[in-house]
Amino acid sequence: MRLSLARPALCLAGLGLLAAGTPAALGASRTITIDGWADRAVVFSGSQLVWTEAATVHVDPKKIAGSPAGAAPFDYYRAEAFRVGLNSGSRLFRTGAPENPVSVRTSVAAMGAGILSPTGDGGFVMVPRTSGVAPPVIHCCDDEDTETVLESDGHADAPVTIAATWDVGSVAWVQIGPGGLQQQRRASPLTPSAVTTIPGTTPAVAGLVAISPSGLAWVDPAAPTTLQVQASGAATAVPVALPGPALRVWSATNVIAVAVRSGSRIALLRIDQPALRATRVWTGTTVPRVAVGGGAVAVAEARRVLAARRGSLKVLARTGRAIEAVGIDGRRVAWIDRGVRRRARVAVVHLGVAR
């Protein structure tokens, strides 16, 4: 599969981005092993597990046969998406190589795994995190198994996308727009050039804005102890008092998670829509990796994975290795941790079940 050569892809080429597939390691049982350590994000999308990864690639021409004499080493940056099938109970990976439907390459700016939102049918919305340039907004995949770039703008003053979701056949995303204010955009992969834009009046800060099919949630840095929740279709937002200044916001359908500073520690709050009551579900010393989905919340902290469908988070797994990513969808939990095999860096993708 290749990136769609529709109108938005022309902007992608202008940013110096290309797409190409890359094979990954074989899957088996409750875990699969993949190559390398990277910045990763992981989600469930129907009967597929999807993850994105981003890393810097160092190229030394001296180690490549046929390279021109005197060619200097250089770096390029990659952000890729992979997915692999699950069995009917989502407890095991189906045997086979994970698919690599999207691969982005650039020499312009370093990238991170960024935003990953599932469509629920094996598809996803992918927005790599970038430094210095606006990231592309990518949907994968349509009925013909083609990716569509909904937005990619290489201009220095281009709006930067900081949140995105799949919502009833369309991709909705939030940008830091003109004047640093929120700007909501929406487009269907079937008509990617027909983008609607809703200007905002409040500041947009990366990490403090989250969007899901059930609405928009954000914190104005001028009022850090108040979460604003604007339900889908509502004209105004509802304020929710927080017990401390917000540090990060996540959301999925009907569930919002907020990390706040609580004295010398960090508390994670769960806020369900439409009740909007904040409940503390976890406390730690640093902002953890957090996932929400299917009415459940998961956290990866230090060497532990915690998850719960309601109430305080319970320890699901303990590992002696650094955890790169965690994802959850109801009872289904996945996490990726780092390992070494035959002196080579690898990562292990795990499946688990939340209580």
C-alpha cells in the first residue's frame, strides 16, 4: 500500500515526506517481538492491534556497498504505522507478519509517535509529533486500502495539529491556529479537500487539549485548575474543577483522563461523560503513559502496567524493562516494553486483560 496521491499528498511531498512499506517481525501467541527501541503509541482498532513508532535513522555511506567515495554520514527521520490481527477473543496474536500500511520519511524535522486514534474497523488516524514544522494528518485506510493525507503544510507558520480523533466517518482534529488559539478542523477521507474549520477563542496548548467522538476537553493555561468539556453538538463548554493544576489531558468516547499536580505528587483523575465527576484513580511521582478507551483507563509507570474499567487502577503486569507504550479498549490491554535479544535491541508487544 502507498500513500494516496490525492490533492493533500502534494503538500506532503512539499514537506519532504515520502511513504513506503517496511516489513516487521513475525507474531506468535500472547506476545510478538519487533525490531529496535523507538517512541511508540498503541491502540486497538476492531480485530487489529495498531502501533506507531518514530525514530532517527543514522546512515553511514561507508557501510553501504556502491556508495560514492567520500559521501558523508547523514540522518533522516521516520514515523511508521504497523498493525497485526488478533484472534476472536483478542487474547492472542494471529500468526503472521505485522502489516506496515504507512511509512513517513523526512529529512526536515525529527518526529515522534504522536497521535494515534482508532477507527474501530482496523483503521486509524495518525499524526506524528514534529519539531519545527506542522505534522501531516493521515487516515488509513479506505475500502481500497489506500491512505489519505488530510492535511500537510510545510510553511513555517502552518497550524500545528495537537489532537485528533475518528468521528462518524470523518477525522476531527485540533490545531494551534492563528494567534495561538484553538482551531477545529474536520474532513472525510472520501472528500479530503472539503475541510471545515471552526475558529476558537481559547489558547491551544499541546498536551492540554483532547478530542474524541463525545466532544472536546481542554485546559486554558490561564485557568490551570479548571477543565472545560464541550460535548459533541453542544454550543458551550461545562467547567469541571480540578484539585490541582492540569499537566496533561487524554480522552476517548465518554471518558476523560487528566493528570494534575497534587502537592509533590501527580494524580490521575478519571472524568466520565455526561456526569463529569472527577475521581482519582492513580497517584505517582511523574506523569505516566496513559491510555483511555472502551470506558477504561490504563497507565504505564516505571516497570508496571495498571488498568481498570472503573475505579482505582489495579496492577496488571510487572516488568523489569522500560515500557514504551500502553493501550486499552474495555477489557483489552496492550503494552510494549524494551528488551535485548542476541545483543540487538528489540521491543515486545504484549496482550492482557483488564479487571
